[in-house]
Amino acid sequence: MALILGVILIYLVQIKKTKEIKQSELVISQSVCDELIKQMELIPVKKFDGKLAKVDFLTNPDAKSFYTSITTQASEGPNFAGHFNFASWGCGTDCVGFAVVDSNTGKIVRYVPFDEDGNSYSYDINSRILVLNPKKDFEKYQGKTLEEISQNDDFLTGHIRKYYELVEGSDGEIWLDKLCTENVLDGIYSLGEKTDEQIIYYAKLKTVSTAREARFYWYDTELRMVKASDDKYAWFWAMPQKFFDDTKITDRWFKFMDENNDAVFKITGTRLKDDCDYYGPEHCIEDIDVKSIEVVGTNLKMKF
């Protein structure tokens, strides 16, 4: 009974693995701002270490229109860029207003009573970056196509994400500098399913399993050595099309590998969906459908 249950469990695990490998891989749109912002976030900020100043409305008299919101939030101390307080308030659908107050001096360095491009900002005391319509507010759309999103939320496609940097000039001037803008869905929505990628790899045989499945190391033709041979995940699967369905192909493949097991191969084929998270945490193994394989420096070649 225990043996039967063990066989069933192995079978179910194998089915799960196969399903995971065959699932469609989605291509996510690129965010033009991501790399720029990552670099800016490394810039250090000046930390607050003094007495909290009262808000000085003489530095921006118009801000008195939101006196209570600004003074109440500013009294809680700095929450942005080291020694600044970011105070905000709602002003209707898709609208938010804000003020940036220097906790050291009480100066209102930026005042925007109404911003109708969105309704939320992202900021941090350890960063100079201020973001209107941050990505975290749109996570529910991750991986969906624009067509799928627009069926329910047509307004989203016209909204933008803004990135600002709080700059402290050497002359004492302080301002928000707009760094980058993009659509709120950039880096979130899907472009559709990933198409198969055509590859040409130089490789050396790692091993052939009892099921005649071949694993290969990548081979550097300039250095004439295997790449990262000490990394147990630095290899890829490579088998010809219909490998498991045609015993003649299976026998030819196995014979070719056996006779040239120490050779350098040139493999041409199609990269299928990577096999991820099965051989180790956060590791993906490439899976190649081989169209042709040849022994470098000889006329030995197989086509499928």
C-alpha cells in the first residue's frame, strides 16, 4: 500500500512540474524610469537632528488655505528626504494636494493645492524620491494586457506616473526636480505571451540521464573552457524535437552523444519556457528544442 501511494505521489509531482514548465510566459512592458530611479535612490539624505520648527506660512501665504492639514501633519515630524514633512489632502476623484515643509526651518518649499493627475504619492524619510501614482497602487493589474485592463478601467491608460527628486542647492534653495514621467501601467501590463527565442549555443556535454535526456554546459570558444563549471546550475537542457515520441530519434541522439561525449558542440534550436524553481530556489534552467547539433571542427552533424 505504501509503495502504491509513493508511486502516485511521484506521478502527481511530475504532472505538476510538467504543467509549470508548459505555462505561458508573459512579457511585461518596460518602465523607462526604473533604472534612473534606482540610481537616484542611492544618494544619501541629511537626517533631522534638531528641534521641530513651526510651519512658516510667510514663506508661502497661499498654503494657509490648507492650514489645518499642513500644520497637523507637519507636527508629526519629518517623513520625507531626511528632514522634510510631506503633507497631503484629498481634493476629489483622482486629485490630491500636498505641501513639503522643512522640519528644521518651517519653510514651505513646495505647495500644490490640487494635482488632478492622480490620488496618491509615495515617499520615504530615507529617500529624496517622490512618486505620484506609485506602482504599488496598481499591482492588481500586474501581468494583464491593456485590453483586459481597459474593459473595466478605461481611464487608467491616460494617467501618468511622475518621479521627482528633492534638491537642496548650495545656495540654500530647495525645490522638487521632475526626473521622469511614464504611463502608470508601464512596467506592469503584459505585452502578451513570450515568443520562442532562436538560439545558437556552443556547449560541452554535462551528462545524459538514464532517460537519455542531455544536460550541457555553456562553452566559451574564446577562452576554450566551460563557463562557470563550479556553479551547479550553470547548465541547460537540450533535446531534439519529438524526442520522447520517436524511438529512432532517441536512439540516434543517444548514440551521437555517446560517441562524441568529450566534444565541443554547436547547438541550434529554440529556447522554450525555462524550468524554474525545480532544481533550486530562484534558479531557472533553460530548455532547448534542438534543431541541429554538430561537433565543432568536424563534419559530424545531426538535424531534426
